[in-house]
Amino acid sequence: MQIVIDIPEETYKDIVKNGFIYDEDNEIVTHVIKNGIPFPKGHGRLIDADRFLKKVEKDREHEIYMHSWTADMVLKRLDSWYAPTIIEADKEER
């Protein structure tokens, strides 16, 4: 299972630095996991869409025919326009 959690930066740094969760942080970690957002099975890859859109807006000035792009053309641009994958797609069958 993959989930998105919002954990306090200091708690995260302590866990990474020490390799374990202090007893006093157990409640915080339990809370953020309990309130995490699960990714649906079979989800696509996660990218920074805002970063991609900024690039599209910047390059739109130079692309006269952008309105006629096919989905394949958009995907190729997505891969080449600084939209690295943050979380890989879930290949699990539904």
C-alpha cells in the first residue's frame, strides 16, 4: 500500500537520522499514518503537474499549433519537460 502523509519535518529528520522512532513521536507518527491519503490501486505515476504546466505556459508562446497536439504528443512533452516521476505507477491489475 502506498499513502501520502504529512509529517512534521523535525520528526522526519529525527527518524532518518536515528533510524528509529522515539517513544514520544509514536503518537505523531500514528496520527499522520492514520490520516494519510491512500493511493488507489492501479494509479498512474505521480508528477509535479504545476512544474509541467509552468513549462507549457512558457513554451506556449513558441508553439503555434499547441491546440492540435495529440495525447501521444503531450505524453512525449511530459517526459521531456522536467516532469520527473515522483512515485512510479502502480502496475497491479485491478
